[in-house]
Amino acid sequence: MLVRPRDSFRYLRHLSLNTYHRLRAQPGFAKTLAAVFTHATQLETLSLSDGEILEVDQHVGDAFVQMKSLRVLKIGDFSTQTIGLLAKMQTPLVCIHANFTRSIFDRVDPVPILAPFSDSLRHVAVTWVDFTSSETQFPHVVSLDTELCAPEGLEEIVQCFPNLQELYMDTGGEELWSNSEIEELRPPNWQSQAVHTWPSLSSLSGSVATLYVLGVRCHVAHIDVSCDILRKPIDGERLAAVLIDARPISLSLQLQAWELDVASLVQYLLPAKDSLVKLTLRIRFRGEQYEDPGPHIYAMLETLSVLSLRTIDIWVDWERDWDRSVRASGWRFSPDAQSESSDIEEPQQTIADLDLTAIALQAARSIPTLQFAVIDGKYPLWTTFYKVCRDVNGHGQQGAATVVELEQASREREELWKEKHTQRAAECHPGCSVYYL
């Protein structure tokens, strides 16, 4: 790239720069980078591993702020100088990814930093932030991703992003919160919504504890807590509280079957029994030796008969508890052994032997309203899609249920696949030609 003719940069539309300190110190690096920014007049997407790239020379920073065609900006680590350059930019950014973790001790309020782009931004992703101000509104922002975010700023987020549709919040460290701290954080967020409502919100993602603390009190179509694992009854109780507030039509979650009885799941889903039509569930099993998880799944599906689900998506995972297997076998490591074989037997069966069709059939027979079942066995590539067929007797009453595996080319299968794998915020993740310096 360093020897490319300067005129060739004007055709560049997407650029990712991932540099290291030694390269930045090379003679001519700053001059070349300034030339790239100056001549790349059609550049739409710029991704920088570190804001220090813009600080190697004043000419680089000056060329950066003059880029008029830029719409998507991703900077891996902001510095004070980088923030200053951002304030000078004139381009109408549509999407920004900003990581402020360089400020180790104090979280950063991103609102004043992003204020110059308040009329153009649609997608925002920020790390290590604390929303403390609400003077600026971003009326066109539809998706907000926050990582390592302070949990107390719901009122400011609602005011700054009044038309937000998708919110992902990761507070980073909720596992360290005590139960009393969680209960103290929730009421202020609840009370703030007495003044400001959020009717546009359609998707809410995060850990169960985070969403419980947020206490969003409006109808939210899609709730996703699958980034976390339900391990204890208290997790289920907090999930139930979230569902009472949000009344979703779609829910994604995962639980560990060796810590939380899968048959108890339904009691936490009951608050959404009249609204929930799709359930995406990852169930993680573990043991010293492989044991068919089918019976546990069947028992759980029978309890879900009280729900009005139309689609259920189940991903079954099983992992071996190697620590217990080693202790149970009595095997000991000998440093003097040249080729010592252990007594740990390999399982005769694995999760690959799981009968996916039997699970789909049990789901169809247990849930009267079910229309589709999507079953994953360990890996998503093994996904099988089923359509539920029901006999109807002469009185118009439903009879026995059967399932039919959907053919790969069928419209229904394609729609289910698309729904399962659609990526959010395509403008933030464009396909691009990437050059590395």
C-alpha cells in the first residue's frame, strides 16, 4: 500500500488501519497516511485500531478532519487529542464506534463528544461510558450499543435518543454486584420513566441483571438476554420482572441445566404468556459422562403448553466435566511416564447423536399453537427446520401433531433462516476491501 500511486486512493471506499508503534515510527509513515486521507475523496468507512494513529503528525490530523465523504467511523481507543479532532470534523457521520477505555479511571460522557453529529447519526456503539448529560438530542439514532456502561443513566439515554429502536447494554461487572446494590439501582430508573416514555424501543439486549436494573417500562418486542446464562432462581425471578415490564413477543436466553432445572423455566416465562410468540433457547448440559438430554428437554417442553408460542428455536449443548471425570477415574499424572494412557473412557454417544426430530415432535405435541420448530444440535451448522402439521377432525378440532423437515429451498425455511441470522445495523458492518498498514 505504501507504494501505491496517490491517485488510486480516490477510489477507496472502505479502509481499516491496524498499525503498531514500530511502523508508526518509520520514516515517511505520517506523510503517506496524510496523503491517503487527502486523496481518498470517496472513503465512506474508516476503522482505526487506535486513535494514536491520528496523532503521529499534525498533517495527519488535519487531513482526517477534512474528509467529507466519511459516513462510518470506528476508533478502537480514543485519546483527548482524538476527541478534539472529532469536534472539528464536518462530515455527516451515520455510524460511529468509539472506545474510551484509555480513560481507565473515569467513564466518559459520550453525548457532548458526539454532539456535532446529532443530525446525522443513526447507529452508535460506545465503550466505557456514563450518560450524565441530556442537552443534546440525537433524533435519528435507531441503535445504541453500550459496553462497560454505568447503569444509572437511563433517563439521560431516553432523553438523548428519543427514537431509539435497539438498545444493547453491557455494564461490565454486574457479577460483582450484591443483591442489595442491584435493588438500589433499579428504582431510580423506574421513577425516571414517569416523565419520559420510550414508545419507539423494539429490541433490548443485555444480561438479566442489567435489564432488571434498567427497568424499562414499555412494550419491547424483542428481549435478548442470551449474552448471560441463567444459573440460579434469582436470575429467573429477575427475568420475570423484565418480562412484566416489557411484554415481549420474542425472547432469547440460555440456561445451564446442571444449575437451574429446565422444567422450572416456565414459571419465569408466565408474565409473558399472553404476548410471547417466539422463544429462542440455548440449553447447556454437563456431566462426567454423556447422558442423553432428551428426557429433560421433553419434560421442559410439556410445561411450555401454557404459552402461545408459534416458533421455538432450541440449541442444545453438552460439555464434559473433565475435572469430575478425572477424579472419578482415579487417574493421576506421572511426570516420569513416557506414554501413560488414562482410564478415562470416551463416551459411546455424543451430542451429535441427539434426535432433533424427536425434540421437534415433542414441542409440536406439547405446545398447541406451535407452527415452526428450529433445533440446533451443538453447532448452528447442524440446524434443522421443521413445520408443524396438525390433523383436523370433522368438527374442526385439532388432532395429532406431526412435524415435517423443511426443504432447503422452501420459502418458509428461508424466512426462518433469515430471521435467525440477520445482522443488525448493516450500515455499521459493510462489506469492504480492507488494507492493513
